[in-house]
Amino acid sequence: MTRSAAPEHYGRARLKRALLHFLTGRLLSGGLGIVSLVLIVRHLPAEQFGLYAAMLSLQVVFLAYSSFGIEPAMERYLPELRLRAGGAEVLRFVGTAIAIRLAFLLLAILSLRLVVPWIAQWLGITDVGRLLDAYVWVILAVALMNIAGVALEAMLEQKTAQISAVVYAGVRFALILSGILAGSLDIAAVVRLDLYGALAAFGLSVIALIRLGLIDDGSVHPDGGRVPAGERTIWGRFRLFAIKNFLAQMIMQTYGPHALRLAVTSLAGLLETARLGFAMSMSELVQRYLPATLLMRMIRPVFVSRYVERRDFGQLNAFANLVLKLNVLVLAPLLGFVAACGNEASAIVSAGRYTDVGWILFGVVLLLFPTSHQIVVSILANTLEENDIQIKSALVGLSGVLIAWMLIPSYGAYGALIASIASAVAYNSTSALLLRQRGYAYRVDSKGLARLFGAAAAGAIPAWALARGVDGLFGLILAGASLLVVYVAVASRYRAFSADERDMINRLLPKPVFFF
């Protein structure tokens, strides 16, 4: 396939269709995920939910440690290969990457099963070793689901990727609801339904990948779909990229929020883990739908394909700034709402189980700001194939581990959050400095971000008054509505986005309605 075929795979028309599928699928799967979480929070005892939160963190940390950088490498090189090769070559690449991931994963799973007793003892939950054994298979299924989803999204096959996500969320929701109706929902049942949902989504994704490889869409390389001999360096680049990314991820997971949540379990107990787990579960639902995690997962293939063709860092920086500001556009009013009525919202969502976690919730939402920037600078480093920057930045971020071990025993969840925020800020500052030292004029639009924060602060004032003046859910609705009205009015008056940025967004929307 020649370079002129790039718009077909990653052009604006394809991107607009993908965006429609993406948003529709995310709304469906997200809605099911929110309802499922609320049901689990309301029906599991606090200690069981604390254990479930700890196992979710174990899953995230283990998947990072067992990835060997394969998923990020697929996201980086699959779009480039698809610009240059036919369907058979792409399918061979995907199949090889998945096979390598599976081999490493099986070795890691066997190792994990051997150390489960030690992990249980460290976490202080030695009476549930059998449950942890069962959860190992959930981790395996989720890993397979994730890598198949990465392959689909890297090829901009958002329709199939989102169908798989909806299947996962739908199976979980149906099983949770049936367990509640039967009066049998406990943590063991939740573990089983996680396994069934992930296996169903993985099976659907594999069928879709095979079908894509068999379809001849006419986009074949002139020599019959084989990459020219001079370009047969992609696996060498893949290996080097994966190793560097893996080392960075290993270091980052050491001080990431999930590792520190496990530290809270070990040092402060399951009840404190439940409080932090509830707040983190709520924030993670938000994080999945932020542009830095939401749109970047979809647009990253376009990001890579454009840079491969044009080598224009200025365009990458502009796009990174746009994504970061879109993140803050969503997060700033949420942070204002949590500051104004976090305890009231937590009490209503949890049916009174967690009535005093408002400031913990504020902390996890605040953490999403430096985390968003971390995602953006990491993607820049990956696209530029300068991902040793991630290793060096992650080493600086390790300073947060010392803070965590000093603060968690006395301050519990608050100590973990302070440490996570400190690590993320250290990572971001180092990454930005290293990019500039290597000749990439990276910058952040601080003025535009400050305008969004100012608009959110203005909206939080009437929200705080309404949340205390009107009791119950109706008071929260009024508080949220007043905050949004003030926020939109102020943010649209003092525009945080440039004319070029607004034009870029409006060209992807069905109608030009973006006005901030």
C-alpha cells in the first residue's frame, strides 16, 4: 500500500465514522458500568468491597508488570504497518504480537499463582486465598480482552471494538442484576461475572480480527502486500520500543495509585481500602471518558500516521494541548462539584455506606489532572520513539514511594493520594524538560487551562450554597445544574480554546457546535 492510501485508513471521513461508533459504544458501556458499580457498592459489605477494590488494583498492577510493553508497541507500529502493507501482513503482525503477549502472560500467571499466598499475607487477607486463586483467571481473561481491543482500535475499527466493550459491560450487568434478584450476590459471584464478561468480549474481538484479515479491501502494497526488504526493521524497532516502555511501566506502577491502594490495604486495612476504593472507582469511571484516555485511544492511530508522514512536532504539540484542554474542560466543573458537595453525593450514591469520603473523592479527582498530562506527554514520547524519556521521568517519580510509606500509616487514603499527586507532578515536569532538551519545543497552554479552572471555581460557589440549602438528591441536582450554568457562561465568555482549536474540533463533529 502506498502512502497516498493513508486518508482511507486514518483520514477525516473514517475518523468521523469512528467517532460516532466510539461515542455511542462508550455511552452504552459506560452507562452499564456506572449502574453495575453502584449496585456492587450498595450490595457488598464494606470489607468485601474493600477486598474487591484491592483485587482490582492487583489486576491493574499485574497487567502492567506482565505486559512487556507489547500493547503500547502495537498501538505505535500497527498504524504505520497498515499504511504500508495489505491485510494479510497486518493480520500476521497482530497474530504474532498477540501470541507473544499470551506466552509472556501465561508465564506471568503461573508465577502469580505461586506467590498468591505471599500476596495474601502481605495484604492481611490470608483467609481468602482461594478467592485470590480464582481471580488470577479473571486477570488472564481481562489481559486477552485488552490486547484484542488494542488491535481493533489501532486499526480504527471502533464499531467492533465498542460492540465488544458493550458485550463485556452487558454481561457483567446482567449477572450482577440476576445475583441481586436471587439474593446471592457476594464477592465470589462478582469475580465469576468479571471472568464471563471478559471471555465473551475477547471471543468477539478475535472473530472480528480474523474477519478483518480475510477481507481484501483493495489497500494492498504494490508488491502484493509484503513490506519492502528495506523496511523490514519494524520488529527490531518494536522490540526496543517495547522494552523501554515496559521498564517505564514497571517503575510507574510502583508508585501508581493502584499500587498505593494495595499499600493502604497492607498498612491501613480493608475498611480504609473500601473508602479509597469507592472514591477511586467513581473517578475511574470518569477517567475512562476523559479525552486523554477516551479520544487518545481512538485518535492515537491517526496521531502516529500523521507524524510518520509529516514529522511535524508542532502539529503533535498542538494536538496534545487540545486533548489536555478538553480533559480539563470536563474535569474542572467535576472538581468544583466534588469540592462543593462531595460528602452529600457519596452518601447518596453509596446508600449511606460512605458518608465521609468527600475529601478523598476530591483528592482522586484532583489526581486526574496531573494524570491527564502524564498520559499526553507519554503519548508524545511514544510517537516520537523517544520513550527512554518515560524511564527517566518514572525514576524521578519514584520519590512518591517514600512519601507514601511515611504518610499512609498515619493518614491512610490521604497519604496515598498525596504521594500519587507528587509522583505524577515529578514525572510530568521531568518529561517536559527532557522533550525540550532534545529539541522538541513542547509547551502547555497555561493561560487557557487557568480560564477553565476559574470558571469552575465561579460555578462551585452557588453549588455549595444549594447543596446545603436543599436536602437530598434534588439538592444535588440543583447544585450540579447551577454549577454547569455558571461554568458554561464564564468559560464561553473567556474562551480557553483558540480559533484553530475550535475549528479542529468542529470539523470532527456532525455540526459546528463547540464554542468554548
